[in-house]
Amino acid sequence: MAEATGTELTNNKTGFLTKISGFFSNAQKLKSDPAVQKSVPLAFGIIVTFFGILTFYFMQKPDMTTLFSSLPENEKSSVFDALKQNGVEVSLNPATGEIIVPVEDFHNAKMLLASQGLPSSVPDGYSSLNDMPMGTSRSVEAVKIKQTLEAELSKSINFISGINSARVHLAIPEKTVFARETALPSASVFIRLASGRSLGRQQVQSIVHLVSSSVPNLPSEKVTVIDQFGELLSKPKTDSNISASEEQIIQQMKLGEIYRSKVISLLTPIIGAGNVKAEINVDMNFTKKEITEELVDPDGNALRSEQNNLDESGDAEAKGIPGALANQPPLKPDLKQDAPNAAGGIGNIKSRSQSSVKNYEVSKKIQTTVAQVGQITKIQAAVVVREKKIISEDGSVSYEKINSKKLDEIKLLVMETLGFNENRGDSITVKSSPFVDTLEAVTIPWYESATMKELAKQFGMILIFAIITFGALLPLLRRVVVPASFASGTATQVVSDGDFEEDLEKVEVQEGDTLEDIKAKLKPKKQAISAEMLDTANTYDDKVAVIRMIVGDQAGRVSNVFKNMMKEQPTDN
């Protein structure tokens, strides 16, 4: 039983080795097939090309664009997760940390996030009123309305350019029936500016008036605006004189800039661009003065009315019986100036007065003069002209001064341009001087720019693809496409090798074959060893030498022969 079991194990091992040997034998036969040898390079080239194209495709990244800028970190996380869950290729910009998506997915990502209510930095203010239950108290209603107003104001402020987010806090006092105890509401606005952005005075005032106009009884002085750096943007008007002074300084600077641009534009065609510099200081008087004068013309009188009065008093001569009444009527009065007395005598005149009154229309003029606000009181100008730069043959640098005549001409032109007035103390100075060469700005080398890096990346991918194609595929194709001059010799060699392989597989070693028989079988298969060598090898040493030559020349084939001999050798029981 033990011998039978050992025999079965030996047979199983022998059968397994036979299968392996047959597999390698078939593979060797398939490899030696000329059609297979021609098709293998082509198949290998196709596989290499396919993997090269696949690698090039996967290494290409699509153009990315920023989806949202300056989002809070919590909002950024929500947006990132939502896009990931919906299969959108999303990533973070390594330089700014902003969310970026492919350009072709930009609008789809926007619509997708809008359907989910993202980003939700500024909630919808009126949504809180829709959820208000029945029977809500007045205090709760007031708080809800205040929150709604704050949310809507925040949303409106967010639309201003340069503002990423905004929050509004309202302090609205409760209504009271006592007028003296009524307090005014106030508001605070917190804004988060974009990177590198700032708000001008007009924009801040727009925010202040937007909030004050949206809340009843809220004056603009009660609105405070601050940014994320804690800077107060809405400066209170504590002193009107300070505000007026700021406006005056701004007006002086603007007028000086206008004069400077006029001087530069006048001298540039004469001297050349960049060869003249000018600075102009303008002093202005912003004092408001009002003068009222009343002028009377003594020669321009006209008589309006005249009144003359004459008063006389006197005693007449006595007539008749003293103490008795006259029986005759009085005489008619004589109105003539020189009329004689009734009795022929002259009366006694005691007093006489005469007055005359004349009324004239007086010619007068009332004149009110208001002095101009912002009147120029003095102009001071300084103009510098670049001297000509001369480089000698040895490389030394010198400067040629401008003659005084030309400087006087330039000064005259500047005086006429500015409206020079010596009486008010204007002064103009013109001189020549060498200019310091402008320092060149630090620029990134062209080979370090983002465009060149991207081009280098693309070129590297193309280079790798070319190396794979022309380094691996082209040599294989050259082996397939054989030149005509070598076609006959190569074909003969391939056929002879194929016939030799096929004949080698047909070599059979019978039981009891000697070494001479094996050499006789190998003799027609091996052309490198002549028949004379086998015939002359009579001794054992010569035969061993011939076998060594065969093994050294075709070791693989000899090993196959011995494998076949071992496989076909009967097992001794």
C-alpha cells in the first residue's frame, strides 16, 4: 500500500510538471510564431498609447472659477458639503481659501445651492412674520417686527459694492403717552468689507440715510457705522466748524490740482513728457462778509411842497366917544397893502413874523455787498524742469543746465496760466535740476508667471506623451515594418528557427538510447556543430566536450530534451 501511495504521488507530481512543461512549451511555440511576433509590438504600442492618453486626460484639470468670495467659515463648510454630495467637482483655492468650481458647472452650482437656501448669511426678514402664531403679545410682535426690519436693512446694505456682509441693530424705545419722556430711536450698522476695499464718505452717508429713512423718527445723527476693524466710519457732527474746515481744505487742494494740471499740460509739449514737475499752493479766504450802505445824493433834490406864513399885530387910532358904542357900522376892510387908514392915519404895528417851509425829496441809495466765499488771496507755485542728461564716451554722466532765458520764458508762461497778481503777494519759482531715475518696480520674471507655469505643465504632459509614443511605440513599429533589403535574410532566419524549434519538439529519446544516439538525433538540428565533430568524438572526453558545446550554445533546448527523457522514463516498482 505504501509503495502504491508513493507511486500515485509521484505520478501526480509528474502530471503537474507535465502540465507546466506543456504550458511553457505552448507559450514558447506561440512566441516563435512569426504572426505573433509581428502582432505583439503593435498590440503593445496600442496599449501604451491608450494608457498615455488616459494619463494625459486625468492629469488635465478644468478651468476653475470662484463661486463665492469672502464667505464665513461655517457657510463655506455648508456650501462645500452640499456641492460634494451632489457630485460637483469643488475645491478650495490654495492661495485665497475661496470655494472654486469648474467654469461649466458655475451656474448649475448656483442654482443647486439656491434650491437649498445656501448661503444663508442674510436670512429672509419677512419669513419670521409668516411663522408668527395667533395670540402673540404686542411685545413679541414688536420684537419680530424689529428683527424683520434689521434683516431687510442688512440685505439692502449687502448689495452695496465692496461690502461682503452687514448687520443692523436697532434700538427702538417703547411708546409712551408722556411727550416729555419720549426717547428717539438709534441704530448701529456693522459692515464687513471685502479685502482691499474701503468706503468713501458718500457711501457711508448713503448707509446712514438709508437706515434713518427706514425707521420712523430716527435722525441721521443717531446712526453709527463701523467696520470689521473697529473703525468708526460715521463721524458725528460735533463741531460744524471742523466739518467746514475739512471742506475748505478739500476745495483748496482741488483748485491747486486744477492749476497744476494746467501748468503741466502747457509745458509738456515744450519740454517733453516727464521732464517737468509743478506744485501749486492756493490760499483762499472763506470769510463770509456782508456790507450794507445807504448813499444820499445832495445834488439830486426835488421840491415836493412849500408853505409861507406872515403874522402881524398892532393897535389902530382911537375914535368916537370913549366908553360909548358907535352908531355907525364898521367900514369895509381895505386889503391893499398900502391902503391908508380909514381916518387917514397909520396904525401902530407892535409885532410882525414871517415863516417859510419847503419839503424836498432826497435822492438816496441803499447798497448791500456780499463778499465772495472762497476768494483766492495768494498763489504760490514752484516749477522744476529736468536738466539734459549727457553720457560721455567713457561712460561718465553729466547734466546740462537750462539757460536763464529759457527759464524766464517758462516763468512767464506759468504766470499767465495762473493769473499772476503781484498786488496780492503771488510768487512763482522756476528752476532746473537733474531728476533721479525712477526706480523700476519689482516684476516677476516671465518664466515664473502663472501663464508660463501653466504652459510648462502642458508642455511637460505633451513631452511625456511624446516620449511614451516615440520611445516605446515607434521602435516596436519599426520591428513590424521590416525594410525590404533585409526581408529575404530575415524571413529565411525566422523560418529556419521556426523549423528548428518544431523539429526540437519532435526529438524523442527511447529507452536504452546511448549518448551516440542522442548526438545522432541532435546532429541535423544544430548547424553550429558539424557532423565531423560528432564523428571524431570517439572517446568519452571528446563526447563530453561536444555535449558541453551543445549545452553552452543551446542550453534551453538541451534542458527540454532531458525533461522529456525524465518524463518518459518508466517508474521502477
